[in-house]
Amino acid sequence: MRRLLALRQEQKLTTRHVRLMAQSLEVTERTVWRWLAAAERDESAAEEPGARAQTRDRFTVTPEVRRLLALWKGNVAAVHRELTVRAARQPPPAAPPPSLPTLHRAIQRDLTPGERAGLAKGERAARKHDVFLARPRGWRNQAWETDHMQAPVLVDVDGTARRPWITWFTDCATNAITGVAVTPGHPSRESVLAALRSAVLREDPYGPFGGLPEKVRVDRGKDFLSRTVTAAFDLLDVGVEDLPAYTPHLKGTVEGLNRAVESMFLAALPGYARQPRPGKRSSRPKDEVLLGFEEFTARLLEWTRWWNTEHQPAPLRGKTPLQVWQDDPTPLRDVPATDLWTFTLEDAGTRTLTSRGIRFKNRDYVGPWMTGQAGIQVRIRFMPHHDHRIEVYHAATGRYLGPADLADQATDEQISAVRKARAARARRLKKDLQASQRERYAAATQAEAPQRLGALTTAQAGAELAQATDTDLSDLALPDLIPPAAPPAGWRTPASLAALTTPGLPAPLPSVSDGASVQDGRDGRAAPPTTDEDGDA
């Protein structure tokens, strides 16, 4: 429009110029002439090419409309009703609310798709409309990413259907899965250490991927930032990059792996929890046979091998992670398996080896190498949550002495019986709690106080009240509670002192020689000072 205005001022504007402008903007010539007339009246209308001239003030999205959109989860019709009600409450002359089509146009025009999605569904939905930069692809073992993932698959774990957790490390340069560990229950620092050992070791069956990375990216998980894990990273000379919370795009390699394993592998397994089911309720078929934990782990490790050796991710441009790894000439830093095992154990301090073995967590641990070693100072290192065995080192020299096992370890049958007893007790307690908290209320069709259901007859109410009245409260007292006794005859009680008191004079104090003091006969405590009718002590 600025070019057309300049041609008109130079008196060189022709119909051909207007026709070419209309063809390039895919509008009619009449529209271009109208834009040109509006631009002559207001030069700001010509700042943006193709901007429509506005002959009147139009409705724009205000902060109030944004708050209402967030309140009503992006429901424009509900926002329009709220604006109409608020306008009706204002005294005249009040500005009328915009019409529903006008409100729709204003929201579509003034708010970006990301803002509309964020006001309707939150920050995570708004993040899908953002543009993210890709990190330059570096060299192998330059940076690893790690994460926990709960598999959406039900697996048979000792007769109970559970969703296992997967902990893995992935190399950002080659998209290779360097290490993986599967946990039947919630993961812990032990899961991280097990996955780290499988990621660093390059010997069978973990190779050829591995070695020590330069840094590892984590997302503020307490397991990855625990004292044991950070100490292991420090001993291995591996940097830890702690990413801000709720920023999955900063570790996109492992997040993409989490999405890929579900759509490419887990969705086809029996017991997949997110499978669409026929009917109104998405329940698992009763005749569905779940995988055992051992079989699930074997299949996951086989899929991991396929991902590393046969799959060709799009960022690798037709190559597998193994090919990219082998083509990279970057030297690798290896750690012996024995040293790696030592570095990934938690330190429990020093103990004294006695004739009963080593005392750790109020339990005794013994080993065949302890013969003749009683009295020496040793240092204990152990794998978290593996209470059956500890590793023992000489406290002075640091020399490895050997493992020590729990001295009085229960058999598998005893452990199974204890677990069954615990499960039965938990079910019984849950049933009792549900029965005590189950309250029935009548359904309401209008605004009224809640009505509790469960009527009692007059006879039932009278029987319960009589039973409560007949109850002796002394039976509810503590066993060691001594009932109060009557005061001795020689004590001067408040009643006897009041009889001796003369109006206007203080009450006589007891004689010290009598060996008695002013006591309260009810519980043996000292009685408060008496007062006369005027309130004087």
C-alpha cells in the first residue's frame, strides 16, 4: 500500500498497478481501491501489506476475556454468557457485550493457537504449538540422557498384575540405547545404578555400546540426584546436567525413545493398558493371559537389540545406531567391571569384625573369608535395597576382602507366608475402613441440606441409648488410674475454712507444726486462696 500511495502522489498510479496488486493478494480490484482510500485517510493502515481498513472500532480480547477463557477451559459460549450476565448487572448506561460471532472472531484474531490451547488445557497443550531448536549432533559419548518410564503393560509379578518401570540411558549422538534396567515396582537409586553399569560396560552381553560419557542429562529426579548416584558419577568423572523441572524438550532423545517404545513395541503386548476396548468401560478381558516378568524383560531386551542394530531412525539418515557408533572415531573411556561395581555401591562407613561377623542395620553378616579376622576394622559398601549381601573392604588399606551374606536368612517359604499374611491384613483393614466410612445420602434435585440415609426405629434408638447409658465410664479409664479418695480428717478443706472465716478478715492459715497444708480434697492439689464477699483475698 505504501508503494501505491507513492505512485498516486507522483501521479503515476494506473489501473494496471491496482490489478496486479489484487492478483498478488488474491482479492478484487475494488478491495484494493478501498484499502488505498483508507490508507490515504490513515497512514497507519498502510504499515502492513494487505491489512484491511477498519472504519469503526472493533472488539479486542481484554484481560477479563482471557481470565474467563481460562476459567471456562476455552469454552467461548460460556464466556459469552458470563459477559452477558456481568453487563446486565452494571447500571445503565453500560456497554453491551459483544455478540457470540464477534467474540469468536476476536479470539481467533487476537490469540495465537498456542495461547488458545494453553487457556483451554494448560501449559503442556500450549507447548505443542511452540518451535524448538535442535541441538547439533555431536560425537559418541559426548552426552547421555536418562529417564524412568512406567510401561503401560500389565505384567504378572508373583501372581499380581503390575506395570513395571524401565530405566535406560541413551546416547544423544547415535540414538543408541546404551543401558537398560527393568524394575517390577517403583524404581529407586538401585535401578539407576544397575542401568548405569549395563550402560558403561562394553563386554558381553552389553557391548559394543558403552564407555564413560562426558555428561549425563537428568530431569531433577530424586533417584538420579541421590547421594549414592551423584557420588558414583563423581568417581567415574562424569558430569551431571540437572535440567529445570517440566522441560522434557531439553532431553528430547530419551523422551522420543519413551514414545517410540510404546507405539512400536509395548502396544502389541498382551496386557497393554491403553488399548481401546469395546463397550462403555475400558476393562481388561478376563481371559487375557499376561506375560511373566522374566518374559517381558527378555522381549524388551530383544527389542532394544533390534533398535540398536536394525532400526534406522530418521535423524540418522538411513543408518542404524550401530553403524553411526562404529563410524565415529572418538576414543572411548572404559572402566574394569570390578572397579565399576565398587564405584556404584553405597558406602556405609566402618565396622568392627567380631566373632559373630559384621553388624549392619541390626543384623549379622558372615562370610567364609572371616576366619581368623575378628577384631579388624572394615569398611562396608552395599547395593541399595539388596539387604541379603554386603561387600567388605579393609578400612586401612582399602583392599577388597569379600562378600558377606545375611547370617539368619529366612527361606523362600517363610518369606511367602509373611507376604500372604501382610496382604490379608491389608485387605481386612481396607474392608473395615470402607465399612466405617460408607455414608449414604439422598439424591438432591434442588438446593437443600444433605439428607443422610439409614433410618432407625424408635426401639433401636432407645436400645442403643440405654446401652450407652449403662456403660460404666470407669471401665474406659486407663488401667493405672488411681480413683480419688476422701481427704483425711485432719485436713482443713475449703468448706471448713469458709465456716471459720470472719467477714472482712482473711481466713486463718494452717499451722506448720500440724504437718498439714491447705489441700483440695478432690485430687490432693493445693487449694486456691479464699476470698470474702467484697472480692478481697
